[in-house]
Amino acid sequence: MKALAGLVLLGIACSADAGGADRAELGRLRDPNPVIRREAAAALSGQADGAILPALVAALADADVEVRRQALEGLGGYREPEAVSALLEALDDPDATVQQTAASSLSRIGTPALAGLLEAAVRGDAARRLGAVRALGGLQDEQSLQTLLHALSDEETPVREAAVGALTGRHDDRLVEPVLSLLGDADPGVQGRAASVLAGLKDTRAIAPMIAALRDSEASLQGRLATALSEFGPAAVPALIAALQDEDAGMQAGALSALSQLGPTALLPLLGELGRTFPTSHENLYEAVRALGTGIDRPLQTALRSADPRLRTGAALVLGREGSHDAYRSLHPLLDDPDSGVREAAGLSLSRLEPAARDILPAVH
């Protein structure tokens, strides 16, 4: 900031080149009252006038955070080297909001700021690397991408998290492997960001590693992984159903959450697994069906008429836990199903529903 302080006199001298209204604001920028200085900085930041540029740069030495932040907003409208240099230096500002504004303004400037950002992202101190990575996230060129990939292995957690976050929305197969490696990061925030990026890439190679990351994970990370997995849609369902039956509680909870977010899309695969594993079906399979919420009644009835006996069996088992007369009426015809497993599941479910159902159990054969 010492270099910026030296520009205060230059900023004052340049006010002579500004228009009358601008000269008034430039004068207010030196007012002892910080509220007035903030108003002046806000007024000047909306203009891209070369005569104002030095004053905005000088305002970065102001003791008031909001004055500095407003000045940085204004500098984002310039492409001159003086603006870029000042913004790069502001990445080291002690205030986090000022740092973020500087990064945003550098991203707005784009190509004229690229060389300085690439340098800062690799050789700057931690704060400058962080700001540069944030700014590079708004640029789409190859150099920016390679620098962000390099930053994924930065020694500082905030830089790694910012780097993977900066990859959000990019669709490039080259991102899959580097981002997958971050699922093993020591920081849950980095892991969660990586999961979100992988979900956006929709590359199915990520499903198994993301499910594996659920193991022994803390609750906040489970939630982010589950949401990310649900974004893969039907492609993730088989692996999620397998995880639902894993002995690890974290995998079970994450898989249950992901399946519940998928809704009815997951119903038929769950019914099929219930039918396949009957009579030793895992209780979590029933829990997952319940978590799908409303809207599964019609698909359940469709499954009862499926040519696949596993679906008929699964549907019969689920109906047995509904406790309704409609379920009883749907189940009763299954006692004559050609498949013995379906008949057994129907009889078991009927026995759960009403005492009267026990009178027909001998018909199960």
C-alpha cells in the first residue's frame, strides 16, 4: 500500500482535468468524514474517465474499507496498466471483502490483466495467490485453465478451494482426474467443492469415487456429496443402492439422501433390488422408498403388473408397509401369481396389513 499512498498527490493534481461535477466529487474524496468519502468513491466508480483514474488508485490508500472497495469497483472499468497494477496490489489488502472486490474487478478487465494474474497465482504470497485464482475463474482461456489446475495442489487450503470452485461450469474432460483427486483432500470444504464440479461435468467415472468419499465422512460433506450424486440422475442409482446396503453409516446416510433427492426416478431400481434380495432385503431399501415421498403410487401399481417378478415382489413388499385397504386389494390377486417369490411376498405383506389377511395365508403355495 506504500506505492498507492504515493499516488494521492497525483490524484489531487489530476482533478484539474476533470469536469466540474467530477472535481466536486474528487474534492469530497478527501473529506475528513468517511461517509462523504464513500459517497464520492461510489459516484466516481461508475465512470471510466482517464482523469479520474489516478484519484481512484489513490483512494486505495484510504483507511476506510468501503472507500477502498468502491474505488476497486471503479478500477474494474479501466484497462490501463495503472489500474491493473493497483488491483493486483489490492489483492493483499487486509480486508477480505476488498480482496474479493479486487479479484472481481481484475476478472472484469480480462485479457489486459491476464499476465499479472498468472504471475500472482503462481509466485505471489497466499493472499495474492487466492485473489488471482478467484479472478482467473472468470476467464476462459487455456492459460487460465492450466494455472487453475496447478493451483489445485496449492499448499494453502483456501487457494485449493478457490481453484476448484473456479472450475465450476467448465465442461472439459481434462478436469475429471485432477478434480477427482481432491475427493481425498484433508479439507471437507475442498472435497465438497470438488463434488459439485464433478456433478457439473456429468462424467460417470466420478460416481464410484464420490460414493467412496461418503465413507466415514462428516455430516456436512455427506450432504454435499449426496446432492452432487443426485445430479447424475439414473446413472448413479445402481451404485447408490449398493451403498445403501454398505455397513458404513456414512455411506448409508449419503446414499439415502441422494436417492431421496432423485425422487420417483429411483423407485423401480429400488423395487428390483428388494425383489432380488427377498427375503433378506436390507431395511434401508424400504427406508429409501419411503424417502421418495409422494408420487410413487401409480408406479407401484405399474410394477405390480410388470413382467419382471423382481419388480412385482418389491412392489408387494412395499405395499405391505403402507397399512391401507387399497394395498390389501392390490396384494390379494398376487397370491395366485405364477412366481413363488411374488406369492410369498404378497402373503407376508397381507399378514402385516390386517388380522383378516391371516385367514387366506394357507392359499399361498
